[in-house]
Amino acid sequence: MPKASALSVLIVDDQQSMRGICKYILNQLGFTNIIEARSGRDALGKLEQSSVDLIISDWNMEDIDGLTLLRVIRKHPRTQSMPFIMATGRSDKEQVKEAISSGVNNYIIKPFDALTMKKRIEAVIGTLS
């Protein structure tokens, strides 16, 4: 039963407004250690610099998209079991199947609210205390 304030979260989204919304919701849920990345490539750089407990990534981004980021993360021993939630604006079943087969832990459809985010996070890392 992790305490949200003890966990670090990496938000990956090419839109600053979405990173801001996600960060706001995470703050409401008690998370204080939040790292932001503006692309998949930026996220990989941040992961080299620090360890995180959870990644919440947009699917559609320029540069390296969320699915490619997930696949790269799953290939490295240090990050292969890192909890990963994919955020997407589409609820395409084929897209979801592809993400699951690539090792995503959960996904969330945009737009989302704090309760939905909390449920997705708790499904991946356990009840937030």
C-alpha cells in the first residue's frame, strides 16, 4: 500500500497543457515528486537521470511515440518492470490490444478526471494511502 507522496511519477506528453492537467490531478491524489517530459526521447533522458515508480505517457507524440517508448522501456532490465499507463484520446480496440501485447500495465482515455486517474494508478501499483 504505497503512499502517493513517496512515489515518483514521470508524465510524458508533447502538450504542455495535458502535462499540466495530469500534474494537477496527481497533486490532488497526493503525489509530490512529478517529473515532466515533452517527448519519448526526453522521457528516456529523464529515466537515465532518475528512477521513477510510475510512467504515464501519451500515445501520440512526435519524435518517439508512447508505444515505442513503452517497447524501449520493456527491453531494458532496469526499467522493464516499471509500471506504465498509456494515455490516449482514442479508445480503438486494436490500439489497446497492441499496447497490452507490448507490456502496458493500464491505459486511460482522455479526457479523464481525478477519480479515473486514481483507479488506473491503483490498479497498477496498489491502493494509495
